[in-house]
Amino acid sequence: MADQKSFYITTPIYYVNDKPHVGHAYTTIACDTLARFKRLDGFQVKFLTGTDEHGQKVEKAAAESGVKPQDYVDQVSQTFRDLTSTLQITNDDFIRTTEERHSKACQTFWTRISENRAPNGENNIYLGKYSGWYAVRDEAYYSENELTEGPTGQKLAPTGAPVEWVEEPSYFFRLSAWQEKLIEFYEDNPNFVKPNTRFNEVRRFVEGGLQDLSLSRTTFAWGVEIPGNADHVMYVWIDALTNYITALDYPDTKSASYKTFWPADLHLVGKDIIRFHCVYWPAFLMAAGLKTPKEVFAHGWWTVEGQKMSKSLGNVIDPEELVQTYGLDQVRYFLLREVKFGADGDFSSSALVQRANGELANELGNLAQRVLAMIGNNCDGRVPEPGEFTEDDSKLLIAAEAALDSCRQAIDKKAFHEVLEIIWKVVRAANGYVDKQAPWVLRKTNLIRMNTVLFILSESLRKIAILMLPFVPTGAEKILDQLAISDADRHFAKISLAAGGLKSGTALPKPEPVFNKLKLVGEGKG
């Protein structure tokens, strides 16, 4: 449709040397949930993820493995593709920074920035010499006042990564000249960074004064070559950030993809990389004469029993193992339900089991099982013919239908826990309605009323399942399958009774449990 709304959402591209952990899963699941929700709401969605494959650390790891860097990244990038499969992620593109399309985009982007002038009239990019502290693990530069001293006297970055003093020729981006423009941009776009606490951090950093940014390296070769100077490769962050426009056919800014989806609606990132996305990235884009993304949302970290996940502590949670142990729907539901999105959360297997059993199995799963079993046993396995609706009947149907607008408002705030609470109020209302109406009693006293109650419950269950599709796709699909809902009717435009309600007399399949009860297997690692 010509007037169809569009929505472009991205995860960060994950650093290829990292082993996928629950933090990667968290970001990707959150993006997937948003993408699914928007598709169900009639949006044309572009959902991007991928891997960041250049840099000194990758070159070093490949050498240690005795293989060429390209062969190395071909192998390890696959682990992130495998993760998207395990998590049933519905991304529309998976980008790799070693692709030819990306090198072309980066070099054109660099050239555009270089050709344009900074706000002070000087060149945006100039050749100089870098002398300063660099953390290979983070692929990031740090100033002296950001560093701390480790137990052995080793200087450490704020992330805990060791830093080393680096001196080499480098091209620089005149970031200092963009300070006032960035401050103006933040004032004109008060929703650019969320949550607000993160935006405050970004503004304080910029208002404190910006140093020009080293944009190239000469001490290693694994990267995108600088146009016109093959001795230099691009600093990994200008390389990595450009992926967001590479995926939209940049430098072809007249392509349908670019015109439809840029500027991005949302970059969803971890809080540790907001500086790159909220300071460097908008400055690069403005310098290149391109539009800036509409929003960057920085979520928090998951800890384990109050401690940050780390290899040395042995508490890193493998998402593959977690899903195999407890189930994908249960993992998705827990991660988005347990804590306010944007805040830090503490992970435990017992909390996951408690949440999944208490809500998915006992409340939603039991509701579906009770209703569908009663229809199977008392209505010849067909959607019952309702009689006249009472006030209680209409109240439940209206609440289930009205939940959609409330969910839309919460999803646009990235308040996943609020969306689920809105839906769960309907789930609990439906369970309360079952107990109050007691259709098992009505079976002996008033069959017309029993049919009406079961129709109201099954119709409410249909609405709940459609709303739950972005969060627990497998379980929600099972419920809709058991209600014989066609694929064409599984979206928000069909959520009202008038638009897509159940048809009396429709034969239903034999009911099956949707969410099995979980048993605790272990703590921390899942």
C-alpha cells in the first residue's frame, strides 16, 4: 500500500569475537518483539541485525588460530546466525561488515564526510598523529581521566579492559567542531535518547567538551581501506555504525529501501555503547549531510546474583542452553516481563521458572486448557452459539479489545513489562470470569448460558493470543491453532469481534496443553 507506515529497527551488529550470551539474546528478542508487533499492526518493517568483523582484535585472533581473517570471521559469524535461528528471530537482513556492499558504503560515507566542511569551516577529516590510550578489547579510545588502576598497576578502561599507549599516524574527525551542533540537535530532539537518564549522560559528555576523534589505524590491516590511502584502515566504529545505512542500499539514497526506511525509527543498544550511537553517529551523519535516526534506546545489563556476567567468574549464561533447558517462549517472556526495559536486571533460573509456571502455565495456559476442554466436552468440539450478552460478558470482551490501544502506547515507550501487564489484566479477568460464571454448573442448569460463557471466553482467548504473538510466538500460535483461526486473521486489524471474531459452529481440533510446567535444573547458568 502506498500509504503504509514503515518502521526500521536495528540491533547493534554484534562483535564477532564475542561468544553469544544472554545480553545478545535480550537485545535481539526485544527488537524481534517490536518488529513482530509493528508487523501485526500493519507496518512495513525492516529489522536488521548482523556482525561487526573488522579490527585489531579479530586480526590477532585469526593469526593465533592460524587462519586468514576472512576464514576466521566466516566461521565465527555463523554462531550469531545460529542464535537468531534458535531464538526464532524474524530479522529481514543479516549484515556482515566484511561484505562488499558494506565496504562500498563505508568508503562513500567517508568521502562525503571528507568533502564537506565542519561548522567552523575547516575540513571534517584531516591527517595527523594519534597519541593516547587505546583498549584493544573495546576497540575504543579513552582519555586519561577515564582510566583507573588495576591491582597490578595496569591502567584500565571504565569497562575493565586493559589499555595501552598508542602512537601512530591517523586521520581525525573534527568532532570538536560539532559540539554546538550536537547540543542544538539534542535540544531539538528531546526523545532522541531513551531512557532520559541515558540522555542526560550523553548531554553531559558533549557539554564537557569534545576532542577530535581518531578515525584510522596503520598498525593493522584488517579493515576497510581509507579512500585514496591504502596504508590506513577505518576505525572500527565508523565502519560498524555505517552498517545501518549499508542495509538500505547506501550510497543509493534514491533506492526504494533508503527512501522508505531512513532515517531509522530505532537503534536498540546496550547502555555501554551509547556514546558511539548518540554522539559519534549523529555527528558523522550530519557531517555527511544525511538525516539522523529518530531514537536510540539504551537498555540495561543482566547480572547474575548481583554480579556482572564474566568469563572469569564462570557465570556467563549461554542462550542456546537456556532455551534448550526451559523453552523459547519461557525465556522470551521472562526477559521482557521480569524488569523494566532500560533498567538492569538480575537473572536467576529460579525466577524464570517461577515466572513461567505462575503466569504462562498456571494463568494463561490453564485458561486455554479449561476453556477449550469444556468446548470439546460440552459443545461437540465446535465454537458455541452464544445467547444474549450480559454486562459481565460485554465487560470482558471490551477489556480484551481495548487492551490493544494501551499496548500500542506502552510498546512505543519500549515498556515491554507494561504491555505484558496490560495483557495479563485481561488474562486474570478471564480467569475470574470463569470462576464466577461456573460453566460446569451451567451445563446442568442453563445450556444457552453455558454456550454464551464459553463463547465469551474463547473469543477473549483469541484476542489475548493475538496480543501475545510478539512475545511468545509458539504458544500464541498454538492457542490460535486450537481456535481454528486462519493465518489471515492473526493480526491486530482482526482483533475486534466484528472484524475477526469466532464463528459459531466452527470445528476445533482436540485441545492440547500450551505451556508445560518447568522444573528448576540449575541456578545462574540455566
